[in-house]
Amino acid sequence: MTSAPVLDVRSLDTVLHTPDGRALHVLHGVGLSIAAGECLGVVGESGSGKSVLARTVLGVESRTTRAVATGEIRLNGEDLLAATPARRAELLGTGIAMVHQDPMTSLNPVVRIADQVTESITNRRRLSRRERLRTAAELLAAVDVPDPARRARAHPHELSGGLRQRVGIAAALAGEPALLLADEPTTALDVTVQRTVLDLLDQHRVERGLATLLITHDIGLLYGRARRIAVMYGGRIVETGPTEAVTRTPRHPYTAALLRSVPRVTGPLRRTLPAIPGSPPDLTRPTPGCPFAPRCERATELCTTTAPPTHTSADGHTADCHFPLTEADITTPEELEPAA
């Protein structure tokens, strides 16, 4: 018997209303699920809707735009879109937590680390100053921050970028959430620190049984970390499946193009990195067909006028495409193997 997913998103649409009166249809019919202890990787270019998906699940809006979401976002069976604002606020930090892209902007520069790490706890019950420092030091130690007692008394500017991101992870774990959203958690970090941060997320996912949504623009980063991958383009999930299947035998032309653009450290030297021609779709001008059609070398008139069907294989590998790739179309599978 399969247990119910921690996160179950069904037919999610999100429209952003901007101050100048524009309506941007950012998410279209998004559906995904994550089980306890599982990592689902969401990958796509900037503007594909990845971060809006995370913010919609979290229930946090931008100060300058109003988001209207329809569909279902179920956290352990509870539909968050039907919940009251007070209930959604109650779940922040306890049911759902987030590790942000840039820890310098997500941490308050004038508040000590201890107070920020324990915020999700102090929102529910009062802690003395000594208890806050002790609890924060324990959480910082759990994410391998050296000299945690001293760092708990520090301010964010006194820490390196890597340590600030560990503080962000500690703060996310403090409320013992069921779901962790990690939105490009290594983008602002030096390459040498990125693996350490990702290893920490993996470690706590396994130890705590966390359902984890890992968002990135680098599909190679997901190899060996996410059990499944969802590829987003134009606010839609265009391909999903087991990581091994998606990265070795991509079925959507966009996924194949993403894989070709991953830098390699082995094999023949490539003087130019393959790029996807054209630009992402204009969200103010929705198209009736496949959003990737203007950039796709396989596209026909059908692709520009008719929404593509979903093709599903026995292992759950899906692709929304009129002309999905087959193994015969992938002439150099070793080229598509992501970097370790």
C-alpha cells in the first residue's frame, strides 16, 4: 500500500496581476506530488515559472503583484488554497519551510542569527533569551556551522555566504516541517561550497523524512540527488519521470536542449556551449499550441495551433509533445549524460 503524498498539486493555475494592470498567466495546469523523504527536482530556464510555483505553494505573494491561484495544493491531504489566511500562516515554518536563493536577502541584516533561526519556534511558544541561544546553537551545529554558540550571537554580515546559507537551512528545519522548498539554494555560492550545501539538504531529507522540492536551472545538479525530475517551460510541466530516464532518454525537445547545454568536464573539448535559440514565451500573450514551438526544430503548424497531448510510458515517464523524441532520435546519448 502506497502512502499518501506529503505534497499533492493538482491542476494549479496562477495569474499575477501587476500594478500597471497586466495579467500574467504564469502557471498552467501544473500537477506534481512528493512523498515523505523524496526529492523532486524542478528544472527550467529563468522565467519558466519555477519560483512562482514555490511561492504559490508557500502562500507568499510579492509586494508589487497580486497572485490568484486556482486548483489544489494539498499538504498531507489539506487543501491549502481552501485554507484561511490564518491557517496558512500557521503552517509557515511548521508544515512548509523554504530555503531561499540568496541568504543575504532572506536574512534580516539587523537581527541576530539566534532570533532568526528560532523564529518559527517563537511564533508558537515563548522562549527565554537563554533558550533561544541554546536552541539556535543546536540547530546550527546540526548543519555543521563551526563554533555554533558564538555564531548564534552574530549578525548575518559577520558570516560568509556558505555559512549564511547553512543558517537559512537551520531556520527552515527549526519548525520540523513536513515539506521543504529549496529555490536555487546554491546559486549565490562559490562552486566549492555548493556540494556541501546540497549534501546537507540530502542528509536532513533522509534523516527527517522531509519531502523536498529542489528548484534549479541546472539539470545536471539533480543527477544523483532527485529521484524524479519535472521539467518546466512557459509555466507548464512539459516532461516528468525518473531522473535516470529523463536525463538519459529525454522525450521532450526542450529537455534534450537543456541537457546539451550542460557544461562537460569529460569528453571532447567544446569551444562553444550549445544554446537554445530564441527567447522564452511572452506571458502576456498566451498561445494556443505548444509554448516551445517557436524554438523547436521539430515543430510543425500543428504545434503552433494545438495543445500537445501527454505521452506516458510504463515507468511513469511523461512528455507533453506532438512529436516526442525516441531513443533513435538521441544519436549521442553519452553527450546527454549530466555532469556529476
